[in-house]
Amino acid sequence: MMNNRLKDKLANLPTNSGVYLMKDVEEKILYVGKASSLNQRVRSYFQSSASPHALTEPMLRYVHDVDFVLTKTYVEALILENNLIKEHQPRYNVKLKDDKRYPYLKLTVKEPYAGLYITRQIENDGSKYFGPFVHTRATRLTVKQLTKAFPVRTCSLNLKESGNAYRVCLDYHINRCPGPCADLISTDDYAEIVNNVRRFLSGNTQHIIQELAEKMQNAAANLDFEGAAKYRDQIETVNQGVVKQHIDNTSAEDEDVIGIACKGDEACVQVLMVRDGKLIEREHYFLTDVQRESKRESLTAFVQQYYQDASFIPKTVVLPGEIETLETIQNWLSEKRESRVALHIPQKGRKRQLVEMASKNANLILEQKDQLVVLKAGDNPALVELQELLNLNRPPQRIDAFDISNLGDRFAVGSMVVMEDGEPAKSEYRRFKIRTVEGQNDFAMMKEVVTRRFRRAIEENRFPDLILIDGGKGQLSAACEALKSLELAHLPIIGLAKRFEHIFLPNRKDAIVLRRDNPTLHLIQRLRDEAHRFAISYHHKLRSRAINHSILDEIPNIGAKRKQRLLQHFGSVASVRQASLDELLAVKGIPRNVANSIRKHLSQREHETH
């Protein structure tokens, strides 16, 4: 039954465009909708002949009140509807499930020297945002690939147009930043780098490659072969940064291709992002509160909510089917893009095939939604960065780490722990008692341990991709001497000094200094700490064994229990030695033959010491 308040509201609805909010008896918002005429649209829900769509039909019995907000245009109503759905999450609206924030690339173009950063928050700060990206790992790799070709800074320093007097970091030394922090590049030259970064991230790679090719040819014509080689390397890096999957697209325009699949009350939408004729990214999203009969409404809700916050809107959006108010949404997207956007529903040809591909992928994702997805360890970004820092042929799948533990002259030990594909391989751990070194000489002990380990490696013909030494230049040099003596000097090796966490390489004066929050530093720190823990635990075990050992352990038929009873009864080994036969027999569990053995053995040892 419709209450009087609701009847009055329906009778006095304006004919203007706007947004309506249906509420229950507790004033909770059940549904948000838009209308070019509020009077006509809202009243239609409550007419006996009305056939509302499947999502709102079960809702009408709970509607107690309707509020509305007038807007100047239908496009404004669409924008307001999106914002209200996002804010209130009404029960009966199809909602874009946003349980995670996707990473974006942020280019701070308003600064004198723009920086490139990974962020999950888009702000109205004048910066250029690119994305979203599906995986943080892919985003980091994109930044690395970019800074190889176009060395833009990634630090958070507050730089001025001139007068910057900071010390350059590692990125400058490996040619991934031109050093604006030390005024080593002009603002004009740096602006050219930033412009190329913008074009690259916008998908405009073909023009970049053409310009670099022209510069390479001019440099070669002027006999500047070093400069020509630099441009050649940049072209190669840009090409590597572009996904190799090309699409037969003669127009080579930017477009998003959308596919959708529904299952129960949930839907999955996949977006294929085509830029400059190349498929550069795919991402998927889930919609909740969906019903089978409402694919059109679900697709409409996705397009509205997805492009509300999108940092880039392409020239063409290819859809799998009809959506509501297509022309209004098309005008809204055109306003956001500031140029014409076309919503296209293909019936055949290449674009239809792409829609079907996106829909099939969406269906597969929906079917496998609850399955655990595990990334290959070889894709670990920290291992990839370690490869690049050390110029290795591949990410180090196996790393052997060594440490020494000793206190004074006794119980000196070494340890080797192993990491395979970024995870501890505890079955490969090894412990070493120091055999050849007297005194407290960590360098000599490290040399002994590394020598013993790699003699065995030669026999087994199994070597690590990287060796990590706990220590600075001294320990590293000792390990290098051991490898050289075994003709294994070619094996990659580094040292990690604990005090400042500097990374040392053989035959290199300066250390590599990584930021404290760097994932690669964290990885090798964990491995170094594990080697230290393993060495310390073995050292403590030997000390404990030595402390607990006594002359009673040498007597036949005296085990741990009898030893404990004797010491508890007499208090010390000296008192046991002075005890009579009858006193020994008084101890529980000591028969006559064992008592005689104790007296004989202790008497003999006392005689030997005098």
C-alpha cells in the first residue's frame, strides 16, 4: 500500500531533469536513478501497467518515500547519479565493485622538474595521471622501462628551477635520471624528456620512434656515432616497452573494447585498452547486485561508473550491446574528453571479434574467480631489479648467502642459506665448523667456508646465480680470493655491510646505496638476516653442548637420566668423586656394577691429572 506522503510526492513531482532517491521507512536509500523528466519517470514505477526492470521490481514494496535533486541538464543528472551511487551504495543499484585501488602513474607536470610516481589516489593537483594498471608489478616495470629510454626523475625531492645542490643518487649513475637535483640539466632539455614520457604513456609511441630515428640519422651524418648509438638504444627500449600484440587496425585510433559476462548476481567486465592500434593493457572489474535479466542495465552502470574516474577516455568505446541513454552518455564522455567520443556497437568484423574475445575472457575470469592465482616467482620485481643492478643475464633464481659467527677462539662456525625463486630453500642450508683458522679472524674464516662450499659445488656441478656475503669489503675480498683459487671468479658475488646497508661489488670502489624502502634491498636483507640467524643458532648449539658436557658423560652406562640424578643428589662432579660405594648405591637407579664403574673411572681420571 502506498502511504499518503508518497502519494503527495508523486503528485507534485516536477517535469525537470534530475536525480531521484527512493527510500525505505528508515530513510535508507534503496535506489538512485536519473531522469530527463522526474514526473514522468518516477510515476511510471507505481502505475499498474508499469513493467520496471528486474532489479527494481522487488524493491517497490519497501519504498516509503522519494526525494529528488533538480539539475540543469540530463548530463548533469547522469554525473550526480554516479556520485550518489558511489557515496551511498544503494541496495538495488548495480555497483562497480571497487574493493581495491588500482595503481596509476602520476607525472607532476606543474613542477619545474616533473617527477614520475606510482599512486593509487587521483587528486586534482594539476598532475597528469595514466592508468589504471592491473598489477603493481607491471606498473613498476613500466617505470623502469620508461626511465631507461627517457630518464625522468622518480625521487620526491622538492626541486627549484635553479640552485639545486643535492647529491646525485644511484639513478644518475646508471643513466636513469639526468641529475636535475644538482642542476646538471636545463629545464628546457628536461621538459623534452617529460614530453616524451607523456606521449609514451598516452600510447603515442610511433611518433616518438620516428623522432628518435631522425635524431639518430642526423647524429650519424655528423659523425657523432656515440650520440647515434644512444638514440638507437632509446628506440630499442621504446620498442621493448610496447606490447608486441598488434591488432589489424588501419585507423590506429585509441579505443576501449568492453566485454561482459554474468553469473548469478555478479558480473565481470573486461576492458581491452587499444592505443595507437596496439593492445597495451587488459583489466577486469566485478559488478555486484546483478540479475540475469538486466545485462543492459549492468552494462550501463559499468560505463557510467568506470568513466566517472577514468584518467583517459579514448576516442571510441566499443560495446557488446545496447545501453540505456546512449546519446546522453556519449555527450557526457565527449565533454570529459573535450572532443567527440563515439559509443559503437559492432555487428561484425574486427571490432565484433574483439568484443567477443573480451566477453570470453570475462566469462573465464568469472568462472575462475574463486581459484587462487599465483604469480611465478621468476616475475618477482625485486629479483628483476637485482638483475638490472648487477647486470646479470637473468633474474637470480638461486642465491647462496654466507655468514660467520664466533666469540673468541672457540665455537667459530659458518653458515650458508639458500633462496630459490625468492623463497627460502631450507633443505639446501649448510653449517660449517671452522677447521683451519685460529683466533678471531672473520676474513680467513669466510675464505675457508666459501672454499669448502664451492669445492663441493664443483663436484656436483651446481652453482648459484648470485652469492651474497654478510659483510663489507674485507669479507667480500676474502670470498673472492676463495673463488679465484677454485677458478670460479666469474660467479656473481656481492657483499652487504650491516651498518649502513651498503652493497659492495668486487673491483668497485663505490658502494651501491638503495633507499631504505626499496623492495630489492628488503629481499637481500632478509636473506642476509637468515644466514646470520642460522649461523648464530649453530654457534649457540655448540656452546650449549660444550657447557653441558662433563666427565660423567665418559663413564659407561651413564646416560642423561643417571647423570642428572647423580648431580641432583651430590651437587657437583667433585662430590660424586668423593662419594663412597654405599653413598652411590643410595642414588635411585644406580646398581652396584655402575657404582663400581663410577668410582673406578673417576679415580683413574684424577690420577691422570696429577
